[in-house]
Amino acid sequence: MKYKRNEPFRYEFWMPVRVNFYISRINGKTTASSEGEGRVLDISPSGLRMQTSLDIPSNQDVELTMHMTIGSREIALIGNIVWQKKVFPSFQYGVEMISDAFEDQIIYALKEFQKQHRSNNGNDK
């Protein structure tokens, strides 16, 4: 599957954001793996790039359920792994959200995060 790097909006975090996740579906079958931890490197309304020490099977249709906090907003997301890249000693994954409904959550959380960041740096006008 092709990764959409030409999206008009992708937010790269200056400090990666912690994400907790578990595998909720493999090849269409519901499952519930142990929870893993990773870091979100960048995010867009339709997907994200995360890094983790876990080698998640990428040769199958894998759905992740993810929980993260952006600023003060907790969000829950569900997405499919679309690519994997080994970045020693860990792995990076491209995750595409399974529903457009997550777009609003992501956009709202990033707007709030950016507003807080500007206020904390004295740049709010």
C-alpha cells in the first residue's frame, strides 16, 4: 500500500508523543494483544508515523487500537499498519486511520496543542 506523504497537512512533533496500543484485529479476525508502547513522530488527519521497539507483523492486515494524549486532550484512534521500517534498534510504522471520523479528533487536538505551546512560549497573540 502506498503511503500518502503528499498530504497537505502533517504535524511533526518536536518531542515525540507517547502512545499506548494493542493489536485489535489481524486479517479481519478480532484479537486483543498485550499493550505496547511507542512514540508518535508525526501525525496527519488520516494517519501517523510511530516508533516502537516491538516488531509488529507487517506482512498481514494488522489493525491497531491506540491511545495517546496530545496537549491535554486524550484521543483514541484505530488504524491499519501500511508500512514498516527497521530503524535500529527499533521499528517505525505508518498507520492509516480506518475512518474519516478520527480526522476531527486529530485536528482539534493539534489545534489545542499548538495554542498551548504558543501560550507557554509567550508567543500567543
